[in-house]
Amino acid sequence: MPKFLEAVKLSNKVSMALKFFNFEATSFPGKIVQKVCPDFLSKCSEYINHPRFAVTGTNGKTTTSGILSEILDKKGLKIISNKLGANMPNGIITALAKGLYKKNGTIQNVDGVVLECDEAYFSAISNKFVFDYILITNLFRDQLDRYGEMDIARRKIIKGIELNPDIKIILNADDPSLSEITEKLNYNDDKFIYFGFNNIEYIDYEKNSNSPKETIDCPKCGENILYNKRYYAQLGSWYCACGNQRKMLDVAANAFIYPDKSILDVTYKNKKYSFITKLSGLYNAYNALGAIAAALLAGVEPNFIEDAMRSYSPVFGRHQKVKLNNGGVMTIHLIKNPVGASEVLRGLKNLKNSRMLIAINDNYADGRDVSWLWDADFESLSDFSNVIYTTGIRSYDMSLRLKYANVNPVLIETFDSTDKVSLSIEACINELNENENLVVLTTYTGLLEINKNLGKIIKKYGAE
């Protein structure tokens, strides 16, 4: 106990010091904790009640975790979560140490956790911390220089589940790449809860998805997966000629996708519910449905879910909006792989009165390999009639990609690769006309830099 308490105290002191000097405090304090108390994760269980959720997968972890945390908060539960998306061990430990710490210098008990976990590190966490549920959003090609192919990430998730043999597994049934998890684990059916969509309708929203379509092989016979309905990428109502098919949905929904919201009509245990989320896009409808499925499974009453869905605001960089003093709005989107980027671009296809800034870095946290830019649907910007700026370490690569996407070269303005992303944003805002908007697409480390300097940007350019 002395080392555990010492580690918690020290972590919070380090966090406060880092924030004072305007540095990120989402991961480094966790590194200090592990030095002082190597078995910190194991000792946490004494102070953390249930439910305990892990959320993993390629896309949507942060938003799904955020919605689920909001739901549990509406129910009145005191929950620890790593809301800013620091999802490797140091980030998770930092969040736990912060959540367990009381201002009087003691440890407090909490009602549960919602922890976003990087696919590659889930087993490292579950080896020392027992979860009740794992929610798996999807598996797409992402950061191939770190994970190789999807099969590597899948194997790492399976290993983490096997370390928590009593865990319940909440799966996106529309993703056939996740069906292999069901096959490889060979657990009883009651261990799995499947969610997905029966029907999708688009209202004043781009109906066609140009996300890269992965070729997924059936885990039973090795033949290509076929589809009754394909929603985007490899997600849809799928089947195989051998008889293998999408599992029967425990939490099924029909979605109505608008430019500024989505309506989900959900069926669970023969009861029907309707939920409205302010988040747009089918990818966010999947995030919302995953969180709803997890909450219903944990016994949360639908009225708390409804309240949370209406009040939830996007986590920084996930369709976050900032009002500008020119009368326009700056919207910030994280992009990090071809499927996620293509779905974000899908929602931006018919933008009016807007300029765009695309920031591409290739630091370790972004993924060193930026070849994914050539698979993302930047062709959807070929009719974009306003300026598109590029910035970041790979700004010139991004400008080249736009030219090959048939964007008018006259409209492409490239910042030097040594320029800071936040300074590029300021330069863009200075060029905006009255009531003109700025849309920012950025990789992860660009997002961190924007977050670090956002207060200054808002103070200088934000609307009162």
C-alpha cells in the first residue's frame, strides 16, 4: 500500500507540473507510476468496482468509450476513463492514478472503468487487470509498420481475452474480420453479444461510400466473404457460400443518417428504443450503437442512455467545432487510416463556404508509413472549389496526393514541412473571409499539438 499510494500521489504531482508548463500529461505520469509501483494495475482492483469495460479496435475507440462513459455518468456512477485517447499502458495507468486520487492525499473507491485500449497493448493490460466486458469496434488496416496485417492485431486481442476467461465479448457483427475471434476462441455462445445494423437510410447525406474494401476470407473455409448489404469498407450483412454468415444480432438497429445527427432505432430482447445522437456519419452511428449495446448489457436503463446520447459532445478532434470571430466555424477531424479518412471525407463532400487544412505527420504515434494516403478517397475533393492547405512533416506528400486526386493545383497551398500545425491553423484563419469556415483534418500528433495550443487559438480568434 505505501508504494501504491506514493505512486498515485507522485503521478498527480507530475501531471500538475506538466500542465503548468503546458505539456501533455496523458502518458508520462504513468511511466513514473510503473517505476515506483510495478504492480500498480493489479493493486487497482481493490478500489475499483464493476462494471469494467475495455474498448478496442481500429477505429472509433475514443468516441465509443466517451459515449459509454457519458451513459454511466448519467446513471450516477463514478467512472474512470482515459477520455483523451491515451490508450497504451502508460496512458491508461495515468488515467487510473488520476481517477483514484483524492485531493486530501488519499485513495478513493470508484464504481467502474471504461478504458480505451490500443489493440497491440490490450493483452498487457488484461494480464494484470480483470475486465467484465470487452467491446471490439472493428478491424481495418492501420499503421502497418507497427501491426503488420489485421491478423496480427486480431491475435493480440484474442490473447488478451484469453487472459480474462470470464470476460463478456461485445462484437460488431457487421465486421467479418471479427468473426475469426469467435471461431478461434471457441467459447459458448453466451460469452458473445453481437451488435449491428439491419438497414441504413441517408437523409441529405452522401449515400455512396468509397472507403477501401478489404477482401475478407471466411474463417471456416477460406473463401471470399459475400454480402447481402455492404455499408462501408468490409462492414455489412455478410455471408459465405459454405453457410457461415453474420451472427444473429443481439442488439440490432436501423439508422437514419443526417448531416448533423443520426437516429438509431434499436431492438434488444424484443423491446424497441429510439436514440438520437448529435454525431454525424455512419462510422459514428456504429460507435454509438456499440456503446448502447454495452450499456444495455450492463443493465443501464434506456432513459439514461437517451439522456447521454443527447448531451454527449465529441472528444477533441472527433468532429469538434470551435466558433470563430469571423462568424465561421473551425471543425477538427482526426484521420489515421484509409477507411477512417474516407468516411470523414464522405461527410465533407458537399461542403460549402469552407476552406480545408490537411496536416499529415509520420511520427511513431501516427505510423511511419503514410502510403495509406493513396488508398483514402481524396478523389472526393476533386470538385472542392476553395483553397486546400497542407501542412505537417509530410505536407508535400499530401499536396502530391491531392494533385493525383484531380484537385485543381491552383487551389492547393503547401506549408513548409517544418512549420508547426498550430501556426498553420492561425495562418489559415487569417485568410478566411467573413463567415467562412475552416475544416482541419489531422493525424494524431498534429492533433496533440493543436490541443496544446487550442486555448491560445481560441483566445486570439474564437468568438465570445
